[in-house]
Amino acid sequence: MVDFVLLNELAAEICAQLNDKVLLLPGRSEEVALHEEGDQLQVASYGKAFTFPAANCAVLPVSNTTAEMLAWYILDSLVPRLEARNALKNVATLQVAVEEADHQWGIRRRNLSSGVATDGRA
């Protein structure tokens, strides 16, 4: 069991960093090149170039911004925050799901006793 109020609070903090951003960009992509110039973010991909206000973009440590990768990012951000609050001592598995569209989810699950993360589909 996890304290739902704490879990909700920490998840809301993570999601707030993503909320109201124009773009969630993959910071580890081989297809997307990012370069910051002042307060602007230059984005190049497949021969096209775009410029956005950097403050309106969230660059994530993922290779692609799919629902599965967002679930991975949220889970990887959530686990250390819960560990810091000693909130995982009785938890064997933690799962995060991100809904992309009706009945389409990206799911990331981690066995906390082994540290192994797995993907799931629902």
C-alpha cells in the first residue's frame, strides 16, 4: 500500500512540469536535434527546422514522446521521490499508465524488489 495523498501529490508535481507546454520533445532522439539559442529552442528533424520559445517546451530524457515513453519518464521520476519519503517499503510493484486516446494506454511497470522495469499493454 502507498499513501494515496502522497502519491497523488508527487505525481501532480511531475505532471505540472509537463502541463501547459507546447511541446514535449525527446532529448535522446537520433531523429530530433535540439539546440538552445538564448530563450529559443531550435528543433530540426527530417530536413525541417522549427523555432519555439524554450520556456514553452519540455525536453525529456526519452528517445521518443510516445505514451509508453511518457509513462517511463513519470515512473522514473516518481520512484526516487517515493523512496525519499520512505513510501515504498511495503510495495512490490509500481505501475504508471498514460492514456494516449480512448482505450489506448502506454504502461510502464517496475518490480521494485529487483528494480526491473517492464512495459505493459492494456
